[in-house]
Amino acid sequence: MDNLVKDNLLITIGRAKMYSALFNSFYSIYNREEIPKENIEALEYLIPEIEEEITKITTDDVHDYRGIKTCDELLGKVYPQIMEEFYENYGFQVKELPPDHLITQLAFMSKLLSDEIQALQREDKNKALTLKIIQHRLLATHMLRILKTFEKLKPFYELIKMDKSILFMELKDEIRQS
């Protein structure tokens, strides 16, 4: 395994841990459960005030974190279907939450990152690049819209916006090298 693949693998593992911790944290709030301490700890070095910020978010808040809240009425009618088709194109099935929900998007991002880790371990650079492109599309087109819409999500918006920027720079470098 060359150094570039190793570096990408380490970065992707770190990103996977971050999105997994975000998914588990929001899912816990959604289900009126205590957020596991390991999720808070995993996010603390990225958002030092995470514990204070995440305790401001209520179950009712989390139920509202949907893409249709960011759309006009016409798009809102078809947006969940658009998201479901987007997921299906990449082999992801929506289970219990609406397809446009932030938690569903976090689950999908976790799956994409897990698939990227497997591709990098197999040294399948083309598959890994394709998965990064899908991740960027999910962040830029869908997830950041939700995070930007809700005031209590501002620290998470800043974190994911930074991740999207880093991902974009990685994509540019990888495309240039291929």
C-alpha cells in the first residue's frame, strides 16, 4: 500500500468516526436516550463545547431536522422521494426515518465512508474516488442545507462545512493525480 493510500485511509477512518459519533448522538436524542459518552468524547476535540451545544438540542428539535424544511412547498412535496432515489442509486435502503432526515443522511454518510475504507484497503483508488464524489454531493447538496437552516446546529454546520472543504481539496488532488 503506497503512502497516499495509507494517508487517505487514516483520514477516512477519522471522518468515519466523526460521522458515526454524530449519527449516534442525534439518533440518541431522537429516541430520548442519553448520548453515549464515547460519542461526546469523539466529537470534543473537533467542537470543544460539544457537550454544552448538544444538550441544547431537544427530541422535538431533532424530529424537525428534515430537508423538506429547507425547500419551497413544491420541491418539499418530492424531496423525500428524490433523497430515497439518491440512496437507492448507491445501494442504501432507508429504514425507519424519512429519507430527507438529517439522521438518515448521517447514516448514509457513515455507509459511504465504510465503503471507502474497504475500497482503500483493497487499494481500489477509482472506487474510493467515486465514493468521495458521492460524499461531497451529499454534503453540498443536502446535509449542509439542513445544518444551515437550524440555529442550534450552527456548530455542526461549521464542522461539516469544513469537512466538505477538505474533501473538495482531496478530490481536486486525487483527480489531478489520476
